[in-house]
Amino acid sequence: MKVEVRLFATFRNERFKKKSFEISSGITTPKEILADLGIKESSVAILLVNGIHSKINMPLKDGDIISLFPPVGGG
């Protein structure tokens, strides 16, 4: 199964911005992708799958696009 992961803001620090992953059958949810990338669940403010707000345990399908955003602030 192939999915695309897009990282935003501080998640890009020392990581890729956009990457296609060929994932094994053992990784089937965004939660498992986060673990593989070393990103804590509590660090994710917004999780989108194919542009739609999603849950961390949502089953993924071939071709899905996962977008991850940390909390951001401004002033």
C-alpha cells in the first residue's frame, strides 16, 4: 500500500516536507505512521486524511494523503 505523508510547520524540522511511503501491511493507521516518524500523538493538533479531519486510528487505504499539523501560534 502506498500513502503520501505531508508535514507542516515544526514537523518539517529535520524531516521531509512531503514524502510517499510504501507501507507494510503492519502499518494501517495514522497512529502507526506517527510512531514510525517519531512524532508524539499529543504533538498533533490537526490530522487530515485526503483533506478531511480524521481520527488517529482511522484505517488507511492505498493512495491516501495524510497531512499533519502541530499546534501553531501567532501574534
